[in-house]
Amino acid sequence: MVEFVSRSEELDRLYDLFDSGSADLAVVYWWRRLGRTRLIKKAFERREDAVFYQARQKTQELQREQFVEAAADTFPSIEDIRPDWERLFRHLADRDAIVVLDEFPYLIEQDESLPSVLQALFDHEFDESETTFVLVGSSISMMEEATLLGDSPLYGRTSLTLDIRELSFDAATEFLQAEQAECLGA
């Protein structure tokens, strides 16, 4: 199966963001099954400073526990941090980590304060950091409400917003041709 096709513009924007030399916040959203997660994973596949966590509809405590498990693969010292979001995020920012929170709406369903926690960290504590937080989600209304609208704590703090749309006809054709060639063993 062909792993990845098109999205070079979006990838370049993410590469630039990861290499910006400053603390950045990105929002990547749109409907399900359009390749948001695959795009994000492709963007940091060669990085050794990235944490990827896909949230689930679980309790706040289980979400934090699973986040720590995911982050410990890259930053084992996080296991020594008292598990509250602010301390965990600060610890990763001190290491200039790239932190991807996929299905961010599931996190804020359990902890509505999470956008304001990120706001305070970006406003007051990440000045010297090169960390990047990427908030990803498919619930368009929740992503916009939590991150982009004027009454959101994160309003005006994003360095990059990507609304991932369907592939263009040309890109879909390229994908199908690559799939066909692979199936035929070409």
C-alpha cells in the first residue's frame, strides 16, 4: 500500500514550524479520514524530539497516564513528574519537544481548562523554549471553539493553522496510479 501522497505544501509548513527556533502552537483539523494523523507522523518521522499522543475518550487520569507512557518513549524523565498537564507540558517544553495531541477534543471533554493551561504556558513560560505543540482534531466545531475563535484562550496564539481538505483530483489520481503500480509489482 502506498504510504503517503501529496501534501508537500502542508509538510513544508510543518517542517518550517518545527525548525522555527521559537515556541509555536499549531492547529490541524478537519473531517475524519483525510490524512491528518498520517501527515503529522510523516512530518516528524525523522525527529528524535517528538511526542505523539492520540487521546481517547477516557477519564482525565487515564489520559494523563497514557500521555506519560507515550512521552516516556522519547523523554523517560517525564515519568518522574507529578502528572498534571501543566507540569508535564512544562517538562517537555524545557526539552524543546514537539508535542502532538491528536484528537485534542477528547482531552478537553475531560478537562475544559486545558486550552487555558496552554495559554498561560505560551504567554508566560515558553519564551526561551523551542517547543512546538500541535493540536489535532476532527471535530471541526470543537477545534475551532477551543483554539481559533475570539473567545478561546488560545485565540491569536497559533503560528500555523492547517485545515486538511480532500486530496485534489490530480493527487488522488497519483495515489491510485501508485497503488495500481504497486499491485502489479511495477
